[in-house]
Amino acid sequence: MKFLLFRILLLHRTRDQGFTLPMVIGIGLIMVLLGSVSLVQSSEENLNAISKDSSSTSLAMAELGVARYRELLNNNRVLAIYSLSNWTTVADQTCDEISAGTGGWANSNDWREITLNENDYDVDFDDDGNKTNTEALIGSYRIVDYRFQNDSNTNDDSDVDNNGDYTDVGEDNIFDQTSDANNTNNPRGILTVQGRKRDDGGVAQIQVTIPIGVNPNDLESLDPGIWIHQSNETAIDFGILNFSSGNLVLDRDSAGDDQCANVTTPITDVNKLPIRDPRNLPPLATLPLPSMRNNLSSGGSNNDIRDDFRYGAIVPDQLILGTVNTPNPDPTLAPLPEIQNSDGRYYYEVGTSSSPENLTINGGQKIITDGNSKVIIYVNGHLNIIGNVDITNSSDDATSRFLEIHVTGDVNISGGGTVNIKGLIHAPNGTVNITGSTVNLTGSIWAADWDSIAGTVTVNTDDYKFYSITPNRTPKPLTYPPTGWQQREAKDY
């Protein structure tokens, strides 16, 4: 019996020869294959994790770049209504230095570093490219483009050509700052920024839309009683300036990193700390056609108001402007009609751009508006005020908006008298020179420079918001939080 079992076992062993070995080898190959697949899968997952980490970090750097450029726009509002390619054209009206050179804010080729402070773990923007020993580089960002859009077609805001450049270049400086209702096309800035991680160079690109609106408090904040567009206040001789209301507004300082920081050290004999605003002064008034102007010229280089008898009043040395029935100095003649422009203002021109004349107002003389009409005197030359002079209007209720004197040259106040002014004197290219006179100003004086020797000026602002030229000042719009965040295909430079 035992022999039979042994024989059967031997018989079965003989039949299985050649089968067991291949099966074992096959199973081994399968195990090796499964192991390889597992290794590849693990490697791919690791690579995906690394790639995802790199992409997330680059995206975070781009988001920080968006925040940084929005801060730049908020601090330098004029940039918001200009495309990147034109930022340098308004660089003289910004607080920060704007250039397209190496390290400049308008340079789309420079990467700006982002570092992590190892002491307090705060993220720092290393704009000068000089890291300290406690800062570790974590990434960088750069601007790709910024475009001011103020058209009705928002569908092409993101359109690019084959080179990745945007096809709609924008509508620079087409912006009505009087009210949002006048900007019917939803003015907006399209900002595109790239970010990258520190080591691997992976780049992410983000595009956002920044809504832009009118700043209704711009002039209230400025309240410009005396507005001087001159770069260094230490070079200005202010004399004695007393502000009952209004501000002394100065240009940015020519030195220092924070060029628009308000002055903190009192200026001698000025009873109010100045505020800074880098914007240019508003332009001179735009004259209507010659046929709609009243000519105050007398043909002399120094035009005295007594020389122009067409508008001389019956009262000697008193020039009344802005009335449709000016008394003729010859009582036997009918009153002389004065021309009113279609905007409701009366424009009086002294000299011409090709033949300048000065306007001189001597002691005891007066220029008076009728108290109902808005009058603009445009002097192609200098304005000379000598002695005791009144430049005002015939109604105590009329404010300074009723009289504006625009001067292409200087404003010279001298003679040691008292000068009463109710209106705006605007000399954006000239200097206000005051020698020994006392000036009572209800309104504003805006000029390129100021030089006062033993002069005293008392300022009371009233209607600075309503002068004819304030809507034409450089805008200082509001920028709202970005919307329409899009991750875009990164443009390669």
C-alpha cells in the first residue's frame, strides 16, 4: 500500500515538470512590473506635488504683485488713468519715482524680489534689490501691462495678438472727474502681473480689472488757498501768511524717499502746516473765439485800467465788468454792450499771445464785477498791483467764483498799501512777488513760485471748487478693489 502511494506521487511529479518554473518566473515578473508601476506612480505623484507647489507659490507671488501695484496706483492716482507705456509722461506728478529704467516701476522686464524676514516672518517687498542678512528670497513679480480702458466694449479687454500683446491699447486720460455719471463706460484699469517661485523659475500670470471712480473729496481735501507748484519749500520766501481757512499747498519735495509726505516742521511766519500735492497746477483758462472776447488792451505795454474808456465807469478809476449795460464815459452816448460767451462768462483779454501787454492797477483804482456775472480777465503779460487797490465785486453775497484773473507772466504787488482781492489769481507759469504790501484775500492765488519781502497775506478760501479751470486739473481718481481675477497663459519675454 505504501509502495502504491509512493508510486502515484512520483507519477504526478513527473507530469508537473516544466510547469512550476515558468509559473514562478511569471509571478515574479508580475511582481516586478507592479513594483515598477508603483515606483512610477509614486514618482509622478511626487512630481505633481512639486509642480503644484511651484505653481501655487508662483501664483501667490503674482497675487502679491497685484497688491503691490494696486498700492502704487493708490499712492500715485494720476497713473490710474494712463497706460503703462505712458506712465513716465506724468512721472513729475507722482509721489513715487516712476521710471522705465532698471528697477523702475514702469519697467516690465525687471523682476521685483519678495523676501521673508527671518526674525518676524513678515513678507517684505525688496524694491531696491538689496536684501539684508535676515531676509530670505521667496520669489519675485513683475508687471506685464497696465491699460486704462474707458470704452463701452469690455469684451476686448483681454484680447492679445500672436505675440501675447494686448490689442486694445486703452484710452489714456479720457476721464471726466466732475461726476461718475459722466463716465458712462465704466472706466477701469486692466492690470497684468507675473509671479515666480525662487528657484525653479515657474511663472504664473494674473489679470485683474481695477474699477476707477471720481474722487468727490479731492478739492475738499486740497482746499487750495495758496497753491505753489515749486519743488522745494525751503527756497520760497513766504513772508507772513495767515490762513483763516484753506491750505498752503506745495509740490512734492525734490529730495527724500517719501516725496509727498506733508511738512511737519512749521514754516516761519506761516500759521498752518503745508500739505503736499505733486500734480501740476490747472491750466490757464481757454479763451473763446476772438469775436466772443472783450478787449481790454490799450495798445501800450503797461495797460492801466484808466486807458480803456469803453468800460470805464462814471466814477473815476473804477472799472466795472460783467454787465450788459456798461455806462459810457460820455453821458451823451448809449451804454456799450459787453459780449457774453455761450458758457455764460464774460472774457476780457489784455494784450495777445503775439503782442503781450501788462495790466497795471494803481493806487486808488478798482476792478469790480457787477456781482451777478462771472468774469475772466486774461492777461497776456504781467499783473501789476500798486498801492491801495480793490479787486472785488459789487455784491457782498457774490463769492470769489465771480472773478478770475489769469496771468501768463508774474503777479507783482507793491507800494506798501492794502490790497483787497475777492477772486482767483492764477499764474501757473509765473511768480507772485509781494513787497511791503498787505493783502486780504478772499479766494485763492495759484502760481509757480512765491517771493514775499515784508509782505502779509491773510487767506480765506470760499469757492475754489467752482473756478472755471478746476474741472481741468489733473485727476486724482479713486481705485476700487480688483475684480475679474483671471489666471492667464504666461507671456514669455
